[in-house]
Amino acid sequence: MSQDYHRQAPSSPSDTGSALPVRLFFASALGWLMISSVLGLIVSLKLQTPTFMAGCEWFTYGRLEVLQRNAFTYGWIANAIFGVNLWIMSALARFEFKDSWLAVGGWLGWNLALTLGLGAIFLGHLNGYVLLEMPKEVAPALFISFLFAALWPSVAFIRRPTGHVFVSQWYIIGASFVFPVAFGITQLLVLWYPTSGVLQALIHSWFIQNIQLLWIGASAISATYYFISKESGRTISAYYLATVGFWTYFLFAGWTAPASLLGGPIPVWIQSVGVTTALMMLVPAIILGINFFGTLSYSRGFAYAWNNTTLRFVLVGMVSFAVSSALNIVFSTRSLNAVVRFTDFTVGQQQLVNYGFVSMVFFGAAYYILPRVTGSFWPSAKLVHLHFWSCVIGGLGLALHLLICGYPTVNSGVMSYYYIPVIFFVLLQLVGHLAFAINSCVMLFASARNTNDNPHA
Amino acid sequence: MKDFNLILSGIFFTLAASFGGLLISSEVQLGSLGRAPAEEGGPLFPPIETGLAIQGRQVYLELGCVTCHTQQVRPAGQGNDIAKGYGPRPTVARDYVLQTELLLGNHRNGPDLANYGARAKSDDEIHGHLRSPAAGSTMPAYHFLYVVDKNGITQPTERAQALVAYLKSLRIDYNSPEAKLKQ
């Protein structure tokens, strides 16, 4: 049975071929995380004090906010996805990765293209669509680099020596396929050969939902499945439901796109389809909740998870996933959406998904994977704790602040003290990321050190 | 579920289903939408942008204004955009048929601009706001769009003039077959 196979799955890939690209992906992910964190702090300071760095066009709020979002998504999250997906698939499929230079080429191409794209945004060459802001000329390089960087999990799956399959592998294959298709189609129909008028908005919303749910979300779900089973040593609870969860998740996700355009200039029937499918996302959300929380609901399971560094991060991610799924479903209804749309409440929802869920799961994944690909121990347990608590308080505090207080900013006018907690929480995240970066850099770049810390955390 | 081709086919189907169901059907419904007169025999709306306004649209993009400003007015009952004075009627698909790059926006740190051209009183008022936003506003001042001439008088650059022309071109104060102005 696949569960039994998973219980016996190796803790690390069967060869060291994937170690180099995984290390490189994590190193660049860290770099982009730090850049986006600094940009996030500047952006929040500019909201509180609009005159801050206002004299230079390059540092206009509109550009820096776009830079921060793209550095976070295509820098931190994308590189983390490449690394985590490659590592998990290599481990599960016992893949002997002999052509790692191809993945390294993809890593190099992706990060160079991203650097060029962000540089162009900094100089004022940007588009008006979220996550499509980079100039269209950069897109082919990103597309080709993605193929080199991210399709290896599929190769690993095809060439696996055993017939066993674990649920994480489905999500990784899905995520690896969705990004190039959605990115390619959207680039063509929105930027290269633009369709007319509001069709662009519809295509863009379809792209965003696919990227958010089926690339980023699916990769984080895959990692969650893997680590809660691997680290707790237990089979996934109600595993038979996972197939239904997987297919309903992929089937409904793309259709939810119009729910992000409610009240907009698109036909009402399309909006209704979006609302209906957003409500239907309750099915995979419940199944994922049963799988995730059920697996840890054995006697003292949550206590065990809390005392395991990887699972502690993943546990926070699971709670954020549950809350954000519930919020997304509830606030897709027309009456509630009308109240919160365009407000910082929606930014809080994004923060809960991209940081509370996705980033926390990938932080946890890093604590498991990096010692295994570097052969080193985590240099400082104190920095691990600082990272965890700074990110939990900063990341989730920011999400809660925006969810609770974000609505009045537009409806009752901006309060002068509203952005002060934002700055505090963003600063706290920066501190946590710095602790994570120091710890990781020592592992990645310095000579291996042995400490009394447990390398498996 | 162990076969790669089966998984990939299923994923392809799920993507194709949402793409076809939402986007191709929308193209069928809206693809041929064009300009229309407010009344029989009248001028066609939306109006064609002037050259200066097209240049201004580029400045609007370069400065990332779309990060904080939307250009869409929701109908009454789906938000209070009309009650706030953002526009006299909701925006409809026809209002955007001439736009090669849609700037709908999805977040408001500032007001909606779909009908800003009708709200703004004069060029000077818009320049004044760009140069020195009202106290309490989160909008930064765009000093770099202005220069001081040899007489010590602040003058708008060509980019500032283009941006103002674009902002003034943003209007939905005309009847559309799908959304009439209230009398």
C-alpha cells in the first residue's frame, strides 16, 4: 500500500545528485526572502509616512510594492517550491538524479530572468496586472527556465523504480504542470496578443487562482502531507479521501477565478459561477483538514508536533490553511465580499495564505531538508526559536491586524495609527528572516560544524 | 492512481474545463463587443483617447498608480461605490473595449478613478494634488514630475501634463446600452 511504502520511504533522496540544485534553490530563496522583507519594511514605512523616500521616482510606492510582491512570489516562494518539490519527489521516488546540471541551469536562468525583470520594474517598465508586472520580454526566459528547474519531479516520478505512489507526488506533478500552462497562456492572451477589454481581467483572474491555488498552494499541500507523515511516523488519516480531495481541489480551483471580480464589469453569470465553485472548495478543504489534523490527532500527537521544529512550522501552516480556506469561502459570498473587496482585509487573506500557510510550511521543510543536503547541523537552536516566534507573531499578527482593522481603512478613512502595527509586524518578520538566513547561510556556505543541536531538529 | 499519463490527463482536463468554461464562453459573449451610441444617431462611446492621454496612461503605469487606485465602479447593492460618488453608474464591459491594457486594479489605498475626469474641477487642481496631496492622504507627492523655471515658478513636465490628460480622460458620465445614467 502506498501508505506503507511511505512509512518506509528513505529520509533523503537515494543519491546526492539532487543535493546541489536543492542547495542552490534554497540559497536563492533565502536571498529573495531577505530582499522582499526589506522592501516590505520600506513599503510599510511609506504608507505611514508618504514623504519617506518620495523624492526619487525609483522609490515610488507603486513600484516598490510591486517589487516586493514579485520578489516574494517569484523569488522566495518559487525557489522554495523548486527545491522542496525536487527533494520530496527524489526521496519518494528513489530517484537517481544524474543530470543535475540541467536543474542548475534552470536555477540560474530563473534567477537571472527574475533579476532582470525586477530591475526593469525598478526603472519603470511594468505592467498593470498583479504577478504579471515584469516586462513581457522576460517571460520566455522564465518559462524555459521553469521547464529546466521544475519538471524534474515529473521525470523522477516516471522513472521511479517502484510502483508505489504517495499523495504528495500527485500534488507536485499537478503544480509542475499548472504553472507553465497558466503562465504561458496568460502571457500570450494578456501581454503578447491582448484580448479586448474585460476579457483580460478574466484571464488574469484565472491565472492568479491557478498560480495561487494549483502551483503555490498545491506545492505547500504536498509538503504538508509529506512532513506530517514522515516526521510523525504515521500514515495519513483517512487516506482514501485524499484522492477525492486532490481531484476536487484541482477541478474547482480554476473556476473560482470570477469570485475575485465580484461586482466588476463582467457578466453576472460568470460571477455566479465563481461564487458557486468557491463554496464548493469546501469539499477539498474539509478533506485536507481531515487528512492533516487527523494524522496528528493521536494521543499526544500535537504535543509531539509542537516539540519537533519541522512539524511546529507545518502545524502553524495547517492552522493558517484551515482559517484562510474558511475565510475565502465565507467572503466569496456576494454580500460579504461587497463589504471587504478592495480593502486591506483581502491583503490579510493573502498574508494568511502566502505567509501563514505556504511560507511556514516551507520554513519547516527547510529545517528538515537542509541538514540532509549539507550534511551539517543547524548552528544555533536559539536562532531557530527566534525565527519561529518572530515569524509567528510578525506574520500572523500582521494577517490578524489586516483582517480585523483592514476594513475600516477604506470605509471610514485612514487612521493615523493604523500602519504603526503594520510596521512593527513587518519588522518582526524581518528579524525572523534574518535569524533564518544567518543559520542557513552558515550551513550552506561555511564549513560543516557539529554542535549539540539535533540536525533533524 | 499510479499512472503518470492518467494523472497528467486529469490535470489537463481540469485546467481545460475552467479555461473553456470561463474564458472561451466569455470570449463568445463579449469578444465582439464594440463602441455604441448613447442615443440613436449620437456619438459613439467610450470615446477614443487622445494621443496625450495615451502617453499619460504610460506614465500612470510607470508610477504604479494601479497599485492603489481601481478603475471600476460596482453597482448599488454590491458595495457603496456609487454612494461614495465614484461614478454615476456602474462600469460595464463596453466601457473598456478600447483598452489594450486594462487597469481595473484590485486594491484601494486611494479612491476609484473610473470617473475621475468628471470629478476633477481643473488641470490646476489635479496638478496641485499630484504635487502636494491633501494632509492625511497616503499618496506620495510626485515632485519629480515638476520643475522650477528660471522665474522660480513650478511648471509641470511633459509627463505631468500627459498624466493629467489621462486622468481627465477617465469618465463614465455617459449612457451605455447596458447601464443608463439616472435622470
